[in-house]
Amino acid sequence: DIVMTQSPSSLAVSAGETVTINCKSSQSLLYSGNQKNYLAWYQQKPGQSPKLLIYWASTRQSGVPDRFIGSGSGTDFTLTISSVQAEDLAIYYCQQYYDTPYTFGAGTKLELK
Amino acid sequence: QVQLKESGPGLVQPSQTLSLTCTVSGFSLTSNSVHWVRQPPGKGLEWMGGIWGDGSTDYNSALKSRLSISRDTSKSQVFLKMNSLQTDDTAIYFCTIASGVYWGQGVMVTVSS
């Protein structure tokens, strides 16, 4: 199984700051056939279902603000949130869909400083 | 529009079998895969398994011996059955379409005598 390691587990931020969340996979998520990285980022707020933010490691889902930026390739990926707003306080998960069983990172909780 | 809705018992006794239904609308089960994801209270997301458009299935390695996913395309329903439930199976159970864009609201299942 592909293991997804996320860091940090929590992050305290002030509104307006830029934050970076890291996700490392135990094997490459880059498929040579199409040069796509099979990595997604989700946001989950209390009492809600997860919301897809980013897929193919860097493609923003429709309607997601452009302050959410996904980057990385192979085994190392990053979600950057620029100018954090209060509505961004949530838990963020990475997930690989390169191979089953699909696996999630343990999550990063974004909190107010 | 695309919708998914989970249904099932809120309480299951230890050692019993859990049966959940995901009723979908707005897309075809023969053209899309549906996956089950669960989340224990206060913990992260766990991909349980999925059923593909051709009817084949994949399961989380840790659950494979207890888990079965099936469907009824005529009723637009996907089923989850998991036996030998224990208290650590207490969780919110979500169904989601493969793209990750659409999720059900989740159903809370408590395993307790």
C-alpha cells in the first residue's frame, strides 16, 4: 500500500499569513503514460463532508479560490494557502489515487493563532 | 445534479454485520465508480473500497476479509456490507464518486451493545 505522510499535523496561523502543508508518498504518484501526478487535496470543516480543492496535484477544482495552490511531483507535494482567511480554518488531507487501495494522509489542522 | 445519500442503521451490536446503502442520482453507475470512505470520531479519513463502472471491486487491505461492496444499477444504489463489527468500526461512513467532487453527507454508525 502507498503510505501518505503529511506534515505538520497542526498549524496555528493569523489571518493574512501564507501557510504550507506538505505531503510525501512512499512511492511515485507520477504516471509516465500521461505525466500526471495522481494526488488530490481535500478540505474538511467540522460536521461537513470533505471538499475537493486540488486534483492532478496542481489543478484547482472549479470554484476554489486561487489562493489555494497545489504543487509538487513524484513523491513530494505541497498545498500552499496564501493570505489565509478565517473561512480556511479546517483540516486538510492529501490523497493518492495512483493505485488502490487509495490512501489519505493523516490530515493537517489549520487553527487560529 | 449529482447527489449521493447514505442510509443505514445508526447502531450496530458488536460482532454483527453492517449494511449501508448509497443512493445516487445525476450520474450512471456503469460509467463511474463509487467509493466508501469512513471517519472515526475526531480522526482522519480512511478509504474502504470502491466499485467500478464495470462492476469490479477493490478493497482496503486491512478490511478486505470483512468487507463487500456491490450495487444495483436499476435502483442506482451501491451497497456496503461489513461483518464482525467491533467498537473501533464506530465512524461516519461516506460514499463518494471517484472524482472526489461529490460526496454524500455521511451516516454515523455506532458499534455498541
